Amino acid sequence: MSATFLLDGQPVSFEPGQTILEAARAAGRYIPHLCWHPDFPPHGSCKLCIVKVAGRHVSSCAMPAKEGWEVESDTPEMNGERRALLQMLFVEGNHFCPSCEKSGNCQLQALAYDLEMMTPRFNHFFPDRPVDASHPDVLLDFNRCIYCELCVRASRDKDGKGIFALTNRGIHKHLVVNAESGRLADTDFSADDMAANICPVGVILHKRVGFAVPIGQRTYDEAPIHLVAMRPEAAGDD
Ligand code: FES
């Protein structure tokens, strides 16, 4: 018999080594997340997957499950913490959802709706981040970066190219292209790369297809992220 823990009072089975998030997903239970992806080790940067165990807050994507634990996730307290984290992400970058090509397919926006974020709460930073439209097939809009490093990890570990990196720290942290010019056109980046198709927000955009699916008919327009993320076909890209 496999071990179990309680997630919001309901038993969840797990195998040794599985994290709380992995075990919950395997049991059909959704825990919000942004930087976690099933093809990569936990990154632990966004903290949206925060849960409470024995009075402590932990990142469920990185914390191995333990027999008998009582884990709180979908509670007013935890969702309030997640809303504050989302609000910080929204003010750190320039997120203008109504004019963003990714609207309706963006996980940051979808989580904000799901967690009922009503206001930005904090003062906007309005960072100055020019776009890079140099590549023939892909536009980079750095304004929407949430520092999940999924493009960094995909390009380095799956595509074998190392096109992207984060540079600087704190409020000066930002995504850069590994080319002397800093331009995507001066790399061997391809629209078929995993890195070109993994951004959970609207930084890496394929050109000429932005509105092929009209706003209102997109993934998270049709269903909330807590349902979409648990579909079998979403296992590799939610
Ligand atoms: Fe766990 Fe981002 S999903 S820290």
C-alpha cells in the first residue's frame, strides 16, 4: 500500500520521492503553479504552489510528500498569499492584458482570474524593456517576463542552445538573449525549439499567428486554469 497525506482533508496517495504537487496532480488535485513544468526539476521561484504544512509555508513543487502530513492548499489564507504573489508579478513587469496577444492563453492572467485578483494593490514599477522583433519568426516582449526561466531551461537543457539567460538581481533582474548584439536574430533560435513554445506568459510570441484564434475563444476563455491544467493533454505544457 502506498503512503498517503491529507490535502485539504482528502487523502492523496504518493510514491517515495514524489513532491506534494506531483502527488496531487497524479490524484487529479490542482495546486496553482507557474514556474513548475513536468519536464524539468522544480525551479522554486514563483511560489504560487505555496501550501501550509504543520504551520509552515512550503513550495509544494519542491517539497517531497510525507506520510501523514496534513497539507492546506485551497484555503482563504493560501489563496490570499497567492494573490499577493500575483499582484507583485503584475506590478514588476508591464502586463497590459487587453492589448496582449497572449490574452486568454496566458497562465499569469488565468491564475489572476482564478484567484479573483481584483486590483494590482502595489505601485507599478513600469520598467523600461524594449521588445526584440529582430527574428523573422518570433517576437520577444520582455515586458511580460515573470522570471520562471522555462525558456532558459528549455533552450539549455532540451534544445541544447542556451539562447536565454536571466541577468542582474532584484528589481534589475531581466531576461537577455545570449548574443553579442543581444538580438534574437543573431542566434540559431528556431520557432520549433521547445524554448519557443514554453513561455507561460506573453514574452515569446510567434509572428503572424497572434490573433488566429480570436480573443474569447482561447484556452482560458473557455475554462478556468484549475480545470485546463488537469486535462491529460495539459500534462506537458501547463
Ligand atoms: Fe512551485 Fe513555482 S510552481 S515555486
